[in-house]
Amino acid sequence: MLFASKPVPAEERSSALSASELRGKALFLRGVMSSGEPVVGRLGPEGVELTGSVAACARCHGPRGRGTGEGGVVAPNIQASRLFAPVSTAAAGSGQWERPAYDGASLTGALRRGVSSSGRVLGPVMPRFELPERELADLLAYLHRLGDDRDPGVSDARLVLGAALPLTGKLAQVGADVRAVLNAVFAEVNQRGGVFGRQLELRVEDDALAVAGMDGTGRLLNTEVFALVGSVRTGPRESDARLEAEEVPLVAPVGLSDVHAENGGRMIFYVYPGPELQARVAVQHLHSTWERRKPEPVLAVVHARNGSGEAWARGVRTEAERRDWPRPRVFSYAPGQLDAEEAIRWWEGLRAGAVLFSGTGAELSALLARPGAASGNIPLYASGMLPGLTGPVPTAAGSRVRFIHPASPSEGHAPGRQEFESFLKRHGLAPRNLAWQLNAYASARLLVEALRRSGADVSRAGLVSALESFQDVDTGVTWPITYGSQGRVGIRGGFIVRPGEASQEVAPLSDWIALSP
């Protein structure tokens, strides 16, 4: 179902947090001060230094301030309703108070000197923070709101999610198929009672259309959506900056990771590796086949002059440098203007040991159709998920072409494949754009798992923390997913495959190649 996206006034979003409260929220959740510098806290008599997210209040007290008891260390509930009220250790009305209610002065003492409102010294696991006056004021302002600033899209009965999909244009059918899979997964979850009693609702915007200069993601961010899931991406978007600034997670977009992940983006959690990581897998495979070759052959990189092509070349260069191989040689071209014959003459003149290609599928098809590309035995590597690859690989070139596949080339690596096929049948869905549908299925399952790990008191920050906890999470249809506090690409590796005898078929040339750090 396609829901209309009704804009929500900016002043009504984020529970009307003021600018000071928003800065305090960033400090509370991520340990980042308004200057962009990490907050500093010190532990115990030795003054062990903690910085940034490690020192953030939410790390121990939780993103909603409810407190935790992990590792045997109790971090109390510090929501505003508890923090600014006295706490009794005896029966109500006994007049015995563990501590008076906190106020600005006593909170300052707790944060800077580790002294509670009763004058008791707080435990050594409570950091003593080095907070400038402005940061202290911002944090105190946010603590007065902690617990009542529920994120957009969250109610007791439902959780509203968004997806930016191409519903018109050449990828319209892909968008329709992805939407159908997402809705079907959520329908099954809702039939079982939802997640902590909340029904999952999906809102979709057409990402193929710009309305008032705004893409689908931007329009969704103007509505009450909690997070985005399964949006179809073919590269970075202008709206990515808003995802980061407003701290809205995008869970498992459909497609490959892109330079956003490699440039330090925090809010987009990808499933599959993009061109830079795939190129590194290709060079690792070459290394395993060239272990005893001296001198090491020259790598020839052919790529379009765009973000994906530059990332591909960067990945080849990184792995070559790690192995002290000769610096890769590069042939770049304007997108859509590949001179195939010139490229072939170029790498033949280099006496290259391997060609690593990044461009469109149509450009690769045109390259492989040239007689020069079919001759010789130089391996040619390319991504197995190139858009627009037309027709089967020419027989003469088939033995030389090697694709990097982040997904399994055989059902043996995907034990949930039969369940996925049953899922499609249950919902009357045709396996039409199978790679995209599998990706969407994995996206929805990852989101649901993260929501379950987040707990009933759901928040965007809690969702991010849950995703960061993923270690070898099984979607049933992909290689296991791992993120971590810094990782935003769930699968860091791939298979090397060659074209099969029939169109769309591939045959494995390697086992799983885990990308070394």
C-alpha cells in the first residue's frame, strides 16, 4: 500500500526539542559536543580517560535513560521523572530518602565531581566529565526532557517505517517488487502480534520523482517515519546528509554499498559490499593464484570516471600496495563513452597480468564483444552486480571473465532459500527480479531483528546500537551479517564466479573470500 506523505512541521518533530536540547541529546547519545569534539570523562582514582561514544551517558544508562544492569554494574534510571524527584529506600511516607531530587547545581556536582544530590560520592564507574559551561547547560536541558521525547513514527500501537523506491521509470518494476516483499514480511510479523505489540506500517515515496527539488528520502523525512528500510539505491544521494544530521537510520538499502559508507557515514547500514571492497576481493583472489609468480604482473584498471569507478580503482590500489605489487595502471573514460578497442590495445601494450573493469553492464558487454577481448588468457574481473549486463558472455571470453559476487552463487550457501521461495508463494509474488527481492527480504528481516534487540522502549539511537551489536546474524538468504561500532557494511567478502553455459548462470571459482582488514 502506498501511503500519502503528509509533511509534519519541523517545529513538531523530535517532540519540539530546542536547539540547546538537541545539542544535549547528541552529547547524551554519542558523546559529541557542539564543537564536534568528543566529550572527555575520567574513571576512578587513576583518572582513566574515556572519550566520545565510550563516555556517552547512553552507553550505560541506555538511549532512553531507563538504566541497565549489564556486566554486574547497575546504571540507574535517569529519566526526568526519576532524576528530578526524590528517591526513597523505604515505604512511601516514611520520610527516609536515599537522595533529594536533583537540580541544576547538584547535577553539575554529579557530572563534574561525581557527588550525588545527597552528598554521597558516586561509584568509580561513573565518569567525571570535563564539560565546558555551554555543553553542561545543553546536557542539563536535555536531561529535563529525557524520557518524554519519543522519536517520530513511534506510538504504543504502531511503528511507521519508510522506503524510497523507484515506482516510475525504468526501475518501476523493481520498486514494485521490493515494496511487495517488504510489505509481505511486515504483514507476517503483524499477524504474529507485531514487535513488542506494535504493528509495522510501511510508507513509500517514489524516488524516481523529484518533488519541489526533494527526492523520496527527503520527502519521507518530512513525515512521521521512525526509520527507513530497503530503499533502492544506485549511489549516494543529496538526502544522505539529512539522514546523518537528523540521525535517522536507513536499514539495509537494496543495492551495493557506496562511498557514503566508506566516507564515515553512520546512519546507513548496508548488506552488500560496494565497488571498493569488491575490487579488494578480486585482488585477494589474484594473490592466491599468483603466490609464486615473480615479478608480480601489472594490474590494468579500466573504469568510468565517476564515484563507483574511482572507488573500484582505490580498492585495487589499496590491495596492490599492501602486497608491494607494482602500482596498478589506470585507463579511465567518461561515463557512456568507452572506446573498447582503445582499451584493449592499451592493456595489451602493458602486457597486463589481469584487467579489473568497473562500468556499466552494457559497456562490459560491448568490451567482451570485441575480438581482442576474447583472445589470450588474461583474466578480466568485474562486479557480478553490474546494472545493464546484456546477453550471455561470449563463449570465447567466458573462461577469462570472473565476477565478484557478494551473494552466494549456489543454493548450498543459502539454507533459507527454500523458505524464501515458500514465502513468495504464500503471498502470490512472482520471482521476477530475484536479486532485488532477496535483498529486500534480507533487509526486512534485519530490521525486525534489530527492533527486537532494541527492546520495547524503542528509539532511533537504540536501533543503531542494536544493529551495531550484529555478529554473524543469519538472514537465511545472504552470508551472515556483522556490523560493529564502526562497520556499516554487513558482508565484507565475496565469491569469485565465472559465466555458466546458459544465460544468467554462474559457476563458482572460489570458496568464500573473507576480506582481510
